[in-house]
Amino acid sequence: MKDVLTYKGFTGTVHFSAEDKVFHGKIEGIDDLVIFEGHSVEELVKAFHNAADDYAALCREMGKVPIKSYRGSFNVRIPPEMHRKAAERAIQKGLSLNQLVQTAIEKELVHN
């Protein structure tokens, strides 16, 4: 699992630069680029919280929704053989391929 932080509905990914000896991260799931960094875990978490709070405040000032909206549609690239097997399984279950994929994603989200 990737290292992530969560705070007030925001998710930040975390990385470490051995060369610079600094933790750095980026707020995900927004339409803008917001980054943060710290030399310790505590500094990183504080920087993430400050970045999220500042971004939320800026969005309020601009009348903008901070969290990215999703359309509910995306492309998935899979090997052709997996595509064929998924299509066959969907037919066997009386589902569309989209319904089969949605069910698989729901299972992943519920069980993890």
C-alpha cells in the first residue's frame, strides 16, 4: 500500500528523497497542484495539514469546490485475454461488462 495521509477529506501521497533527506508529498484528488514537505514525519504531517487548510480557504474565497468531482466513467487497460474472460463471465452472469467491473470494484472497496 502506498504511504498516504488523510485530513479533512483530503488525501496526500508521501515520498522520501534520500538525496535531499526530506519527506515530500502532494495532495491528490484535486484539480490543482498542492505540495508539502518536512524533514521529519511530524513536520510532514503538519505541513500537509497546513497545505490542506490553506487550499480549502483559498477555494472558499474563490467559490470553488476543493475536492475533484468524478464523472463515474474511466478507461481500464487490461490484457486482451483478461478482457475476453471478463466478457464471457459477464455473459454467464447475465451482466454487462460494466456491471461486472463495477461489482469487482465494489468487492475490492468493501473488503479492503
